[in-house]
Amino acid sequence: MTNTTHFGYKTVAEDEKVREVAKVFHSVAAKYDIMNDVMSAGLHRLWKTFTIAHAGVRPGFKCLDIAGGTGDLAKVFAKQAGPTGEVWLTDINESMLRVGRDRLLNRGLLTPTLLCDAEKLPFPDNYFDRVSVAFGLRNMTHKDVALKEMRRVLKPGGKLLVLEFSKVAEPLQKPYDLYSFKVLPWMGQKIAGDAESYRYLAESIRMHPDQETLKTMMQDAGLERVQYYNLTAGVAALHTGIKL
Amino acid sequence: MKLKQFLIGAVLAVSAMSLLAEATARPMGGGRSIGRQSQNVSRMPPAAAPQQAPRQAAPAPAPAPAPAMPPKPASPWKGILGGALLGLGIGALFSHFGFGSALSGILGSVIMLALLAGVVVLLFRLFSRKSAPVMAPAGYSGNNGDANNNAYAAQPVPASTTPEIGSRLAEAPAAAHTPWGVPADFDAASFLRVAKGNFIRLQAAWDKGDVADIREFTTPEVFAELKLQITERGVQKDYTDVVSIEAELLGIETSNNEYLSSVKFSGTIKPAPDALAEPFNEVWNLVKPVSGNGGWLLAGIQQLEQHA
């Protein structure tokens, strides 16, 4: 069992990737939000708002936020789903989940919070109206397995939303590379004292499948009506798919 | 003339209505003090913003960071240094304006340097504090809770006697925020997290009039009072949406085979779906038997003196 996968540009054994990713997020959890704001110049908020709008959560909905981390999506879903709804905040990383749980609590939201692996979701089939994963799919070792799991727990008619960094438009490629390989690790060093984690971030974005590839992957996982929206010239993209 | 009168009347009516609306929208317990009250809490200085008000020691002009975090004993040098720098800066300012000497340029840059140093220190503290897990109260108890704790254990505070005013005044300045009687190994962070959860849950139960859920978390006395209020309210449901909430462990008293912990909740609540969020500030007194495995129950709600 020495299957290998990529961790940034490095090729590592699969179980090692899990550990390395965990290390990255343990390291950045406390400053995750401030770093997000600084690095994306606040854009990640817009992207998330766009995702939330596309989710269209209504009162009574059951939602699953995978890799929900600090709870940006879950927090809004919980408000929208109301007291009759059910919003689960999950993450595979304990440090991130801890931050998210406390943040939701401080907003007066009591939601179930669960530490779980997206490749082995502990939920029954056909349970959720919405499943979302924002900036999380990239870090998963078996993306195909994870996508299949997400489809499994969706109700027929339920919608999967995948917000993830993607392939930026051609003209912007150069400055974007400069930014993410030079500026990003430098800022990571200055603000979070951790250049390595942010170098991984930049590399993992490059290794992540582009818009069309991810679309095909979602179709392979059995999702229908898959479409994507480029955000900020493709720096990020929102993919949606429906289980029919 | 008529119109003017009408307008005044209308304004009065509207403001009266809004007063009424505010009066009906209240958190659990109707915004009154009920049940067990903690003497320690009522003896607290009624400061609206307790972080800043008390105890400005020798380096008075030193900016915010020092008083915000009293438990770190390692920092006196920074405080003194900061004060000295600031003093120097102000002195420089005086001489700069007073005499306009040739030194003024240098003095000006000294001010700049002092200010810059201040900013750097502030930023540094901000970040280093953020990075530490957010459990200030645990830190408190770790550092100076020990001494306090032993002292209180030696002479347990009888909850009902009148306070000897002098005895507590001696430590009152520091005690403005130092929790009383918290055991050193008490996991304040988890305790407060669960307390927040229960606060939110009880507000929801109160809104719905879910008596069964309220009974889970309250002592019989408080339950009786709340049930009475719910019955008085009738079929009409209440609405309290907790928008934000902070909890702070004020202290734990041991008396009558019970622990009585006082938790101050503050934050904002929406009294109606489309209303503006309003601040709230109240202390919940929770009890737990010293022996046995009973959990913490809400024994009383205590309103703080309002000095806005």
C-alpha cells in the first residue's frame, strides 16, 4: 500500500499527505481568517457570498458544510435554515473546527459540529438538501471518493456546491504566479510566521484540477447539471451539481 | 397649528409604541433579577467597561495594552519602558513648542520613534494574543488564582452575611476582573463554552415556552419563576435571537455543599426578527452540588448595576 499522491509539488505517500495537510492547518488555524483577508484582499468573502447565494438555503433545510473550517458558510446557512433546519459544520482538522465551533457559538448559533473525513461521511444516504465544500476539496487525498460520498448523502434534488481555487485566465497567469510564489509565502512568514504552509497553499492550487477537469470529475461522481462560475477571472471557481 | 399638534401627537404616540415594544421584548427571566444572587457579584464595582476603568498605576499615560492583560507578571519592564518613552516624548513636545530649539528636529524624531515603538508593541501583542488559544480566564487562574483560591478556601465566604466593606476593598481594584475562588485546575474555557451553549438553548426554550427543556437546566426555584412568567405571557411567543455572545467567569463560591459560579454574559440580542440588535449584560449564577455527579443548574439571574 504505497500509493503516492501530490502534496504541493512534492510527491508523497498517501497517508503522509493526510498528515502534512493536517500539519498545515494546525499551523494556520488561529490566523486563518486574517490571512485569508490579507491574501485575497477580502475577495474570499465575495466568493463565499456568491456561493451562499447559489446555495439558496431555505428554512428547514438540512445542510452539510464539509471542510467548513472557521464556519463562514455554516454560520450563514444556520441563520437561513432557521430553527427547523439542520446545519452540520464538519472538518477533518481539529484546530480549524475548534475555531469554527467557538465562532458559531459566539454568534448565538448552536449547530452540531463534527470532526470527520469527507471520504467517509458518517451520514445516511439521501439526507442533505445542500452539501458545500469551500476551499477544502483541494486538500483531499481521493477527490473522486470524496465527491461520490457527497453525492451519496445528498437527497435526490439536492445540490452540491464546490468553491475552490481554480485556473486563472491566461493574461493574468504571470502576475498571479509571481504573487502566489513570491508574495504569498513572504506574507505568510510575516503574519503567521509560517512561510512553508503558504507555499504549500500556492502549490496545491496549481496542482488542483482546472474548471473543466473538475466538472468532469463531478459528472463522473454521478452529479447532474454540473456547471461552474469563474470568480475573479478564474482565481476561484464555484462548481455546482445536482443529484437526480 | 392643527397640523403641528397632530405631528407632535403622532411622534409621541410612535415613541410610546416603540417604548412599549422594547418593554415587551426581553430575554429569559424578563430582564429582572431572579433566584440566587451572588454577594460577590453585587459587590463588584459597577463599571460599564471594566477592562479599562480600574487601576491605572504609575505609568498613567501608557496606552491600552498594559491594563487589558493583568495576569502576565513578566511585563513590568515593558510598561515602565513604555511610560518612560512616552514621558520623554511629551517632554520633547513641550520643549519643541516652548523653545523651538535646535534640538527640536531630534526631539521630533524621538517622538516618532516612541510612537512607532508603541505601534509595534501593540501589533506584536495583538498577534501574540490572538495566536494563544482564547482562554484568558484559565490563564488568570493559573497565575494568581492559586493564592486567591487558598485564601478563600481557608475562610469560605458565607453567602448571606453582610460584607465587611474594608476586607474586600483591599483587593477590590485587582479583583475587578480577577475571578474569585476558581480552582487552579478548573477548565474555564470549556465551562464557559458549555455555559454559552446553554444560554442560547435556554433562550430558545424560553421563546418557545418549552418548559421541559427549561427544567433540564434550572433549579426548582428558578424553574417555578420562569414557568410562572411563561404562563403569564400566555400563548404569545417571545423572540430573542442571540446575535453575539461573550461569557466571562466572574468566580466560584463554595457554600452549603454547593458550588456557585457566576458567569457574566454580554453581547447583543434581537428582540424581534426585524429589530436592531440590542446589547444585554447579565450574570447567571449556576450551582452544582459539591458531591455527587449533578451538573450545573441555573440558580439565579442577576442584573448588573447599570452605569452606561
